[in-house]
Amino acid sequence: MNILLKSVTIVHSKIKSLHLKKRDILIKNGVIAAIETSIEPKGKTNIINEKNLHVSLGWFDSGVSFGEPGYEERETIENGLLTAAKSGFTDIILNTSSHPTPDSSSDIVYLKNAAKDFLTKLHPLGNLTVKGESQALAELYDMKNAGAIGFYDYKHPLTNANLLKIALQYAQNFDGLVFSFPMDTSISGKGIVNEGITSTKLGLKGIPTLAEELQIARDLFILEYTGGKLFIPTISTANSVKLIADAKKKGLQVYCSVAVHNLVISDEALEDFDTQYKVMPPLRTAVDIKALQKGVKNGTIDFVTSDHTPLNVELKHVEFDNACFGTIGLESTFGMLNELLGIEDTIELLTKGRSVFGIKEPELKVEQPANLSLFTTDDAYKFSEDQILSSSKNSMAIGKPMKGKVVGSIANNQLILNK
């Protein structure tokens, strides 16, 4: 398959000769064949020539959930990867949110085989502990050999501190990456929203910021003792940013992410008791949002994730106390980030960091495999339900201002467009 991208603006700050320049890009059989000012197609070629079309390296999401196996009604692997591709993401890390959860090498092999023929590449996580129960370590080494890129009990805090110590020590033998969800459940208790003015006004049980920060402080003390690599997913408080910044200054190998909605939406959105805003970690205050945004800009926070969590209507359209935590986000992440940060910072965030997980970084060079995202930058609109591609429709982005639209993506010798 030959593809010619005509007069596309390249967004790639690491290559100054191409950054924000208009070029033609010819792709032959999945490989970049030429990047020139003008290219005339020869033979059968799929020509893409759209107004305000931009291109960057393919985007990467460090935390996505589907439903398969076990919760296929929420999202299958097939539709989830199609949604990712149409949302501009060519690589995604799959959380351990299925049923059963993947805690053996055979589970990892199943996930990789189920996803092998799609444009978007799925990189599975394996459970850190057996069944995510914080009692005994899972088959970490075997799962690593089978293709797991890290180990995470999805949104289940590791309550056993000694188990985290052992995991960090053991994983160093094979360069394993250990995840630890930042929540001390002895502090958070039965809380469901951020503890503060909004929770008091609404009469909802609150989760203090202390619950997150205490767990992070514990984990960082353990990391300093053991060495190794630690990933703290979806932080949400100002003090969490400070704790991680201080740890990085000490030279600790700690990485973290923030969910895009925690960068943009505060807990004041809960005032109508809309369950779409019920997420974990919870939406926090404007003060936290400001600190998170600063942490993203100065590099303390390594990744912005969609934290895509599909949930069928029966799990969301219920009383607030009984609704499940989670929102989808693949389809809205780019527009939301671009509205907040502008195109250059947005693309930098969406393309960096694969190497943290041992994933090969793509290159925008001749003779390299084409791994590209296509998008516009200036379309201003409000996100609507008809833009949702996921099987589940639980999006808190509906009605939110967006800037820029995803046109499609190219990877694995495939092209998928939003048409």
C-alpha cells in the first residue's frame, strides 16, 4: 500500500529542519520512502490532501482499559484498538482491568495474540500480585518474557509494604517496571469524591488528598531503600507533584502520569451529582489542577493519559453512591489537551516516553516504519456524544471545549481515517 500525505505540516520539535514545515510524505508498504517539498505520485497511491492537515509521530497512551476478556459488553479489544487508532493513538498500554486479570504468562500471550493484527499496538501489563489481592507476587519474570511491559494491580493499592519492597528488588533482575496505585485505603475509607468544600456541600463521603500523598511517600521511601523502577499512575494532588519532584531530584527512578480530566476539570463539576464525573482518583480542586499543569510543563509528570475506562450504562446511570468509577477518554484527549496547552506541548506529551516501558521509539525518517498521527489544530468545537467511538458512552468530556480534530493514523502498514 502506497500513501502520499500532501502538504502536511510536520510537528516534531526534535527535528528543527522539519518542525512546523510543510512537506509531502510518501509511504510505501508501511515504510517512509520520502519526505520532500513536493512529491508526484507514481502508480496506485492513496493521496491524502486536506486543509490544515498536520502530522506527528504516532501517539502513545500509558493507561487504557478495555473489557475483554470478561467484560466484552464494555469494550472488546477489537473495537478498543479501532477507537484508539481513530483517536490518533498508535501504541497503548492495556491496564489489568479484565476478568480474570492477567497474572500469568498465558494471559499475556492471549492478549498479545488477540491484538496482533491491528494498526494500534497493544502492550499489556500483568498483575503485580496474584489476582490483584496483595497477598503474593504473580509470575513477574514469566510474564515479562511473554511480553508484559510492567506489573500493576489496576487501581488496587498495594497494602502490603513488604510486598512492594520485594517486588522492586526482584524486578531489578530483569529490568521490570513496578506500578503502585497511589491510595492509602485506611485513609480514603469509603470516600467517593475529593474531601473539601464540594463534598461537604453535597453530603458525599470525601477522599482526603492525604490518602494519595501518604501512599506515595511510603512508596518513595521503599524505592529509595531498594532501588529499581517505580511507576505511580494517575496522581491528582499538588503535594503528590512535590513529592515526586523531590524524589527525582534525589535520582530515584520514579515515573508518574496524570489523567487528562484531572488536568482540566475540578470537583465543582460534581454539583449536579452527574455520575460521569465520578472517577478514581477523584476530581480535585483548582489549586491541585494548577499544580498538576505546572508539573506537566516542567517535566515532573512524565505522561498524560486518557485513563480510558469504558463502563456500560447500567454501571453509570444509577445513584451517585452506587455508580462505578471511570470515564472514557481516548476520543477526547487530543482536543482537550490542545485546548489547554497548544499544539506543540500537546504533541510533545502524546509522543514521548515509550522507552520508559522498553517500547521502541518511532522515528520520522526515511527508511523507518511509518508510525504517524494525522490531525488538524484549529477546529474549535464542543465534544458531543456522536463523536464517541467506544462501545460505552460514559464520557465526562461531553459539552467540553475542544481544539483540533484527529484525522486518522498510520502504523503497522495500515491507514485508518475518521470518515
